[in-house]
Amino acid sequence: MTALAPDHPPALVVWRGTRLRVARADGPERVHGEWWVSDAESGLARDYYRVETAAGDRFWLFRDAPAAEGARWWLHGLGEA
């Protein structure tokens, strides 16, 4: 997945070998680590986005760190068709 700017949703998603252009997105919803686990855990953050492709596919994605720290994108779930 590729984002256009650091705190924006991805511009495209590669799903099952096919590149899909993101048409709409909602987010980010920032979730922080569990402070009660450890200090290191509480410093972690994930940015969640709900995206819909031009073809109508829906994905729930998250980035595992701030973009400036070399974050990676992950699929959290699939949306309803």
C-alpha cells in the first residue's frame, strides 16, 4: 500500500496481486498501546483507516507506526460488499 502523505490513507491497495485505486477513505483513527502493559507498549500507535476502492472493494487497514518512522501497512479486515 502506498500513502500520498504521512497522515493520509493509502492511495492504492494491492490485493491478491491486483493494484486497486482507493476512491474513498475514513480515518485515521489513532489507537495507542496499552499503558498498563509497559512504558514501551504505551508509546506504540496504530492509525486505522476504512477504505473503499474504485471497484467497490472495502478494506480496514492500519499503519503500525508514524509514517516518519518507516511504518508498514497491514490488512485488519475486509468490509461488506
